[in-house]
Amino acid sequence: RVLSAEYNPVLLSDRNVALGVIATLCVFFFVTFSDREPFSQQPVQQNNNLKRSQPPFLSDTGGRLCTVSELLLLVNGWLLNNNMSKGNQAVKTSMPKALLSKMLFDRKTLQEVLQEAEHDQEGSGGKLGLIDLLAIGIGATIGSGVFVLTGRALPQAGGGAVVAWLIAGAICFLSSSSYMELSSRLPTKGSCYVFSYHALGELASVVGAVCLTMEYGISGAGIARTWSQRFGNAVGISDYVFFCYNGDTFGSEACNADADDLFDPIAGVMCMICTGIVAYGLDMGKIIINSFTVAKILLVIFMIIAGFSCWTGNMFASTESFLPEGVAGVFKVTPMLFWGFIGFDEVCCMASKAADPVKTMPYAMGGTLLGAGLISALAQFALSAMVPVYAGMGSVPFEQAFEDRGLHWVKWIISVGELTLLPLVCLLSLLPQPEVTAAMSEDRLIPSVFRKRNRQGTFVKGSIIVGIVASVLAMTVPFALLGDVISFGVLFSFNLTNLSLINLRYGNGGARREPTVDILGWILMVALAVAGYCCQQGLVERALAGMSISLPALAGFIASSIIALGILSLLAFGFEQKCDMADANIYKARGVPFLPGFAIFCNWFLIASFSWTNVGYFVAFLGLFLVTYIFNLLRSAGTWSSPVTSDSDQNSTVSASEVSCDSEIGMSTK
């Protein structure tokens, strides 16, 4: 496009360029860093005790990827096995059937999760206490929320934006209750990934890992782009370091910070600096994170106090002054403000680094949500008190509000503080990503390089690989393209976590012992998705816009709600909860299955506000990862099945304090 304006804009549109970059990075991520040790070419041993999901032609390679020549040897072995006599029918498993069975039914047992947690706790290196985890959670959540979203919400919702913050926080709190219990029962790294693997199956866990990657690594890249453009404008180098894809100069109407249609090398450098801190280890990371989080909280408190000192007018004088666009304005900004709470589940993903995670994690997540919600709501209230709302006004961040009142010194304090402290959010976004990839690598879903630690227990190589991918994304992909896509992934991961708790409570943790509950759970997910979309698109949105509601949408909402309530009632009164509910050390979510079900509905309601185009981008991104995952299954020998469980394994026990919802703890179903 820079060389010739006559290129087809459809073929070279920014969105297609972004998707092309993402596709290239996926191949780079899963293939380039695969191990290449010599392949053990041992003859295939016939074993009538092989499990249903283990193809007879695969040998154990430790879960690494094979080379092409090794793959040909495996295919040749499979062809030879298919020509063997019918006496070996026990090992002639249908590959498509075995693949589908593994993807849908394999689950990670409680014993395996607890062994990983014990291994993590025994590792060297520093551990995170409650204060450290609160610093990670609050530091990750109050960045863009206070500095950016408060100003964007003000023109549409006025003082009612405070209510929108509370609604968004309440929706997050509904899902956080599931995170608290699951992190207490399964105290290891991986968050939604390991919860889904334990309770929903391997395929669901891969989907959860993709959602977490969107939330951590990719959102960190987007935050780096936001910071870099502010930094470039502040020091006056934007014209020299930003290269617009359409050939214009940065700052023009077609190429500016809002359009984000440019190549951004500063963002890539920022991601690499954050990657270096993560790869160096937790000891230095804790000092930086805690110091920056305290400084950020002090800066926000200063902004709140200064804002209230400039209170102008009376926002409560009338409904029009408090809600300039009525209740519709509150509902419009609520999905946007949800972005301000993204990060509380990062605390959950750091469970392997926490001291006594069974007790600490629920307090850390609850404290993060409470602290972030209180700070964000107060900041919004202060800005609303300082800036009267009028028709046609644009976004008004704190810096502009103070500058309009002649308080230039306050404006500069905020600007410098924001430029100094916003990189913390990028660091905290990248911090959990190596934990997710390490958990997947330990389960043989991605190459072993991601689970290799140094002496301090840091995943150095995995952190560097993640940092390279994030840096390339930060330099090339417009964040405007990824905002709603990331939010979709986060909300969908919340839904997977809520469904995991329901499935686990009723006996499907570690194994599919209650197939009826498993099927009902997925029907519930679909029914609540239909109810959320019908309610948002056909009822609430139309009613707030002054239009008549859609009768088909009303019928769909009623029908799907009846189905969902029926399933929830059947689970609550027709099935017995098979969890250890007596252990005082384990946090127990209240109102299961009804509150997790309501949380799923609320999350789908927010998702329904995103455009179908952005939903399509997420589906394309997810589909690309799933294709790569299936291809990895076909190539990877160790991924299909764990070794056959030994008698000693089946006789192993776990202490009463470790018992979760896995009634057959010693029996592996992988």
C-alpha cells in the first residue's frame, strides 16, 4: 500500500494484514521452537492393555513434536499395523475416533494437579504472599480503566458511569466466586486452562488457553501500543518512529492514535523490556511490581482528591444532568468498562508461585476486585463532579479536565505519572503467559521448551518466546482491531470457568463419571448464550433506543430461559454434589449451580454487545489454534495418552485435606 495506491484495499486491508501476522505467529509459536532431539525408532510393541485413546503406531517421545521424516516413519508403522491379523484388534484403534475421544473426554485428574502443585511449591525461587498478589491484581486492573475509560464513559453516561462501573464489577464478581473455589481446589498454574482440563475435557482446555493468551500476551501487546503513542507525543518523536500503513504522516486524519493504523517499534521495545524482567525471575519482578503498584495507587488517590476539589455544579440536580442519555447510556458503557476489570484472574494464574495458594488465592482475588472496583468508581465519580456533561462533547481524560481549569501542574503530574506507570500493566499482562504455556507443555500439548525452568524455577525460554510473539504483535497489529476480540475471549474464559465449577461439583472432575451432567452442562451453555443474545439484541437494546421489542427475540429469550432454569433446577435437585464440602481450608462458592449459571448469562449478555465482525475474528483466531492443536496431536507421540496406570498408582491415596471433587483420585483418565 505504501508503494502503490492502486493495490486492492480488500487484499491489503489492515484487518487482513493483522490476521496474516497472527497466523504467521501461530506457526512460529508451535513449530519453530519444537524440540529436535533424535527420535527413538524402536519397534512397535503390541500391548493388549493399551487404552482406547492411544494409537498403536505411536512411541513415547516425551511429548515433543516430531520431524517430518519421523512423522513418515509413524505413518508407515500405522499402515503396517492396519495390515496385521485380526488377533490384534485390541490395538487397532481408529485414529479419528481416538482423536475425538481424547479431545472430548480426556481429563486431568486431581492427583496429577496436586502433584504439579506440590512440585511447584518445592521449587526454588521466591514466593508470592497476599500483598504481592494484591499488587499484581490491582496493578493490572486500574491502569487503562482509570486513565482512559473514565474519560470515554463520561459523555455517554455522565454521573451514571459510576453505576456502570459497579455493574461491571458485580458481573466480574459473580464469575470470580467460581475462580476462588477452583483455585483453592486446584492450586496450580493455568487458571481457566487447568480448570477446564480437569472438569470439561482437553478440547475445552485448549479453548481456555486461547482465551487466556488473548487476555495476557495479546492484551499486553495492545497496552504497549497505547503507551508508546502517548510517549511519542510527549517527547515529540511520533513523526520519526511511527510508520503509517497507508503512507500518511502520523497525526493525520487517516493515521492517528485512535485509528492505530501504523507500525510501532517503541511498543515492541517496551514488550521486550517487560519480557526481560519476567525472564529474570520473580525476586526482581516483585520489587518492581509492588513499587509501581503503590506509586500508581498514590497517583490515582491524588487524581481523585484533586478532582473533588474542582467540583463544578450539581450532577444530581436532574435526571438529565446525572444520566445525559438515560439508562441506555449506562448499558452502553458497561461492556466497555468491563475492560477495566480485566486482570483480576491473572492472580489466579500465578497460583503456582503463591505461598499457601489454597488459603491465599481466594483472598487475593476478592481483594483485587474490591480494591479495583472501589478505586475505579471513585475516580469516575471525581471526574463526573469536575466536568459537566453537555451535548456533543467528546472523551475527557483527567489530564484535559485539569488543563481546562488552568491547573497545568496537575495535568503534568498525571501525564508523567501515567507514562511512568502504565508500562506496569504491560508487564503484568505478560507475567502470567509463561505459566499458561508451561502448564500446556507439562500436559504435552505444546513443545517441551515451554516447561523448562532455570535454577530459580523461572520458565526463561518460554518467557522469551512469548515475549518475541508479543513484541511482533505490538509492533504490527492495530489495537483497535483487538479490543473487543480480547474482551470476547476473557468473557468466554469466564463462562468456561463457571461451567467447570458446575461440572466438578456434580462428579465430573478428573473423569467423566456423570455423562448426563456433562451433556446438560453444554446444553446449559448454549441455552444461556441464546438467552443473552436475545435479551441484549432484541429486548434491552431496542427498548433503550425507543424501538419496539422483537417478538422472535422475546420468544427465544423465554424459551431458552425456561430450558436453562430447568437444567439448573434438575442439577440442583436431581443430582448429588460429590465434592468435599467439609474441608474448612477450601473456599466454597455459594449458590451453585444457580449463581454460576446467572454469571454465564451475564457474560453472554455483554458478549452480545460486540459486533459480529469481531466475534468472527475471535472464531478465526480460535480456529487457527485448534487446527494447529489437532495437527500437533497427529505429530506428537506422547500427547495421545499417558502410560497405562500402574497398580501402585491406582492404590495411591490423598489426604482428606486434599480431596476435591475427584472421587477416583488415583485413576488417571488421560
